[in-house]
Amino acid sequence: PDSKLPQVGTTIFSVMSQLANDAGAINLSQGFPDFDGPEYLRKRVAHYIENGANQYAPMTGIPALRTAIADKVERIYGRVTCAESEVTVTSGATEALFAAIAAVVQAGDEVIVFDPAYDSYEPAIQLNGGKAIHLALNPPTFSIDWNALKAAINQRTRMIVINSPHNPTGAVLSADDLEQLAEIVRDTDILILSDEVYEHISFDGLPHQSVLRHPELSARSFVVSSFGKTYHTTGWKVGYCIAPAVLSTELCKVHQYLTFSTVTPVQLALADMMNEMPEHYEELPAFYQQKRDLFCQLMEGSRFSCVKTSGTYFQLMDYSAISDLPDTEFCRWLIEEAGVAAIPISVFSEAPMETRLVRFCFAKGDDTLRAAAEKLCKI
Ligand code: PMP
Ligand code: GLN
């Protein structure tokens, strides 16, 4: 049959992790921690599994978890949030992103994404009959070109997808950025899909500028987060979406037929975790900043160069002093020659990228980071 996604192959994350495993390389490619989440959280999941919480959760999520999410959003971002009508628990942020797009994008609609863009946006747009309009972020800071955005908007523009802290570059949006965005979409019907899965991982004291802090933007936004990033549990695939009731209603029409509901014992345990250990959020930036700083310091002995990342658990490194290879080939070479796997970033862009940058994940034990840097310093 004709493929609905002819240009899509296997995601770069699966490809690179497979190559790393096959070669026995240290895997700093796909983004996931090599350590476990909090013991309390794991014990709560085990407790609920052993005590009968193993059937379908309510479609929109376990009430205690939705309440804990609404409380957090209000406490941290000052947005008064209705747990019943504005919070939907989803099977990972990936499901929330897909459901938000499927809920509002119609045939012929344009959706603006900023390149390099996380790879799940475009297929979701395409499968729903939309067209992704790619605007390049400006290296080296990977900031948004607001004039280019203004110029790209037209009657067909249905949605703009933003992502801060940004995967793969680590760039973060400022309060001024949100103001610019608000000004551009004012007096239009354009919706915002804000991918904030790394909301609790920003560095150097930079506050996360959630769209939820901005009442005007928040009123037209789907804001997506992921417990996988926050609690070192990417394999559990639980995330959520905050949106005004009218948008959440539409999102749920898709969610109820995409997955219906999300894993019950994990939701119950996450609710306990959020209520009992809210300090986890406050500790996360310092936890990952130590790893970022360690990795960058160790890499000073290499021929890679970097500007320290502002958020996420990814660090871009420039390899132009080592090789002229395009980044995907360089990553294959790096697995063979150095025994370390990274992610090429050109695969996240529509237009060819001039840069010689690869992405390393530093959500790893310090010993793993030391071992990887030692190998990388030799090439
Ligand atoms: N958006 C971004 C920017 C991500 O990095 C990820 C995680 N890889 C996701 C969405 C998906 O999150 P989840 O694993 O919760 O589906
Ligand atoms: N978000 C993770 C990353 O950026 C990967 C998620 C996935 O493998 N789909 O590496």
C-alpha cells in the first residue's frame, strides 16, 4: 500500500541506541537516565500493583494525580487550574502531543515548527492532514526569529509548536520571548502547543518560562509535560496536558480513542510522590547542573567544543576541529572509533544544516560520564 509517511524511517533514537548496543558503545544518544527514579516512588508503584490497583484508570486520569498537577501548576506558575476540566493525564508526552495536534489540525491547516524540532511533531501534523512549516532557529543560541514567524503566519496557520527547554539544543525561552509570541498571535485564532517536558531541568538559576505563567498565551495553549523526565522514569510513559476546558474537551475526544487511559498504579504513585516530596522539583536543576558541569569540564580535554546548555539533559558539542563528516556519518564513525554514541541534530531539520554539532545525553552516572569523556578525549 501507499505509505502515509513515505519520508519516515525508524527514529534516530532507536537507530542510534541499537548501533550503540551492537557495538558495545557507551550510549549518550537516546535521552534517558541510566539511574533509577526515587525509591519512594518505585515502592509506591509496587505497593499499588500488589494492592489491586491494576484496572483501567478514569479516562482523563486518576483524580488525585490531576489535583496534584493542578496544585503544582498553581504553586509554581501561578496559573489557577481546574483539575477536572483542564488536566488530562496521557501515556507519555508523546501521546499528549499527538492528541493535541489531532484534536485541532484539519486538512490544509499549517502548523509552524522551529528547526531543529523534536521528531514526533511533523508526522502527527501530516497524519492529520496538516502541513508543517519549518522555521530555522538561529544558531549558535538557537533563538526564535520573530520576524520570520510574523512573515510565516497566514490564514491557514492553525498552530505554533514551541519547546522550551529545547531538545536537542538546550535553548530556553525568556519572558520577553513569550511576550513577542503573544503579540504575534494576538487578534488571531492561532493555537499554541507548548512542549515543556524539561520544565524542571533548567540551569544557572534561569527560571522556566512556562506558557502557563502567561495568562494571554495560556488561554490558547496546550501545555505538555512528562513525568519520565522529572522522575527519571522514561520507561513508564506518563505525561499530561494542561489546556483550557474547551481545548481539553477536544483533546480528550482523541485521547479516549487513542489510549483511553494511562497506567493506573503509576498514576497513583505519582500522585503520592507529588504530594509527599514536592522538593524533588527544586533539587532537579542542581542535580543535572552538576552533571552538565562535570561532563563539560571533562570534555575540555577533548577537541570537541561547547557552549554550556541552558536546560534539558542534553549538551551540544561542535566537532568541526575533529572531522568534516556530516553529523549522521560522524555519529556512526564516533561509535566505531570512540565507542560513544551521540545524536546527529541535522535529522531534526528540514533544511540542510551548516553546523557540525552532535548531541550528548548527560543523564548518566558520573562514572559513565567519566568513561565516555575519557574515550572522547582520545579522538
Ligand atoms: N518532547 C520532547 C522534546 C522530548 O524530548 C520527549 C522525550 N524524548 C518527548 C516529547 C516525549 O516524552 P515521553 O517520553 O513522555 O513521551
Ligand atoms: N526524547 C528522547 C530523546 O530526545 C527520546 C525519546 C524516544 O526515543 N522516542 O532522546
